[in-house]
Amino acid sequence: MPLPDGLYKLALQTPEGTEYGVAVLQDGRLRGGDSGMVYVGTYAQDGELFSADVRVSQHHYVPGAVSALGLNDVMVQLHGLLDERSVIRLRGTSPETDRIRFAARLSMIAD
């Protein structure tokens, strides 16, 4: 089943905490963010397999606040599976540091 283009909610879980945001997936491009971070990248789907390369960068400075990833500017790679409800369960790492390991879930909100 092809992944529908649309607006997705994102739940990101790390040992540092949980972060929530939104992402628009359209034609292989991923754009999104939350109150302090912006997500810009690309994604691909092969059957039920999903992968993405995403730059996570700070767009709004909040004193003392750090992303749940532990860094405020980092490239992440995501890999996971799409289910029949257009929910994607992911695992993420970073090619820039071995400190980053996380789980994420993308769920469609609207097309």
C-alpha cells in the first residue's frame, strides 16, 4: 500500500524524554517541526518499509531547552514499517554521532 501524502503527527521517544511534532510527507519530501525544532528531509517507501534522512535543527531558542535528541542540530536516519492504518513505527540513529538512538511513530492526521 503506498503511503498517502499528508499531515502526520510525530511522537519521538528517547532516554532524554518524549517530544511531539508534526510532519508533512509529500512526494518524497518531509517537512515539519515542533515549538523549537524544524525537520527537513526526504523519505522513501518500498512496500511496507519506510526510510528517511532528516536534518533536525533549532528554529527557536528557549533558554535551557535542548531537543529530546540531546542536540539542537543533527542529521537523523529513520527506518521502520508502515501498517494498514498509515501508521509508521520507526527506529532512528544519526550518522554524525552514536549518542542518538530513538523510537518514533508517525500517524496520519489529514490528507
